[in-house]
Amino acid sequence: MNAGVEATTSSITINGMRLELIDRGSGRPILFLHPHIGLDPAAPALTLLAEGGRLIAPSHPGFGHSERPAGITAVDDLAYFYLDVMDALDLRDAVVIGASFGAWIAAAIAVKSTARMARLVLANPLGIKVGDRETRDILDIFAMVENEFVEKTFADPAVGTRDYRAMTEDAVTVAARNRETAALYAWSPYMHDPKLKGRLHRIDIPTLVLWGAADRLAGENYGRAFCAAVPGAKFELVPNAGHFPHIEQPKVFAERVLAFAETNA
């Protein structure tokens, strides 16, 4: 991979806010919404997805180098913001992909409007409450040290381990900013919107739920419950992957997404 090319990002202004994004490839629009750990512009999965269409992968407001207006404080705000992004870019029949926290955003968009969407892919989605009030569906990432987080979220912890001492000052700043902003959006209530589960029936486009089989942050039963709440959604396990299948199994991830995008409704 030519990192000098693949890592290139640009920015656009939406509603007076500067949004950092990747925009490459051509053809049908593919909107990728990243997880709470942020967006790696050089990620192999993004390169592979861009081979199947026009890939648009923003850094959410407050993540990466994107600005965050004071009025965006919750996932619901992000969902309305991305509806404006799709309007501004005039996306039509888009394949919208969300990973983890990004899948929560994608689902929140789809319950509001799928007018510009043709397919929805949710990879290890978060965002709903499955168990009773005494049951923790999702482990508390904000109470974990880095090593524990990596062990719970990756099938192979070596894949997710980062050496902060070897990273640039900008990369460390971005990592800290990502964590701070994730806490703003998902601290309370923790990693879910109490109203979202009851609205998932509004999703009216073909939906695929991909689930990294080794995810120990939220178990397979959580993923299946999420899938069951979306009418007609299809559930597929991704072997040898944890909470971030697009990182651990990028080729399998991209192949599954692009194959689903080609299927008839």
C-alpha cells in the first residue's frame, strides 16, 4: 500500500463546521462511519472499500482534526449532522457502513431517514440496551487501562497495541481528543440511547450486521439482539476478529460489504 497516497485527507465545510474526511474512488457512494477509537486514513479496509465505489470516510465532529460545534453533544445530533452531510454531498443510493460507535450513528441516521441510502452495514454495533437495568451489556471502556481494552476488543491483541512513545505528537493528541469526545457522546447513558431500540423497526432498507466472533466488549448475544430488532436484517459472524473486524480482517470485511451492496433487495 502506498501510504503517501492512501493516508491523504481533505476537509469540507458543513453548516459552518470544518469536517476532516477521506474522499477517494469513484462510482456508488460508500459512507464509512468510524468507531470511537477514531479513523486511520491508511487502514487497508478503506483502500479495499474504495475499490468498490466512492469512499467517503469522515472524522466525526470532535474526532481527528474535525471541529465540533457546541450544539453537537450526543449521537442523535451526529445523526442529523450526517443527514446534512449526505445532502451537501448529494449522495444517492449510498451504502452506509458503521463500525462499533459508528454503527450506532449509522443506525440513528437510518431510523430518521433512508432517503439517500440503499444498504446499511453495521459492524459490531453499539447503541441499544439489551439486558435489564442490572445487567451490563457492554464493558466499561472508560474504566479500563489500555492493555485491558485491547485484550477485550481484539482477537489478536498485538494488532491493537499502540506504542505511544513512538507516535508523533499530533497522533497522540488526536488519540486523546478521540477518547475525550467519545466520552462526551457516550458516557451517560453509557454507550446507548434508551430510545433507539424501539425505533430500529423504522429501518426500511436491506441491513447486514457483521459481528467479530471474538468480541469480548459486547458478546455475540448482544449483536444478535441488535440484528433481531431491525426488520429483515442479516447476521454474519467474522472469524478471527474482535470488536473491530474492519481492522483485524479487512479483506473479509470489505468483501462481505461489497458483496452485500451488490445483492438485490
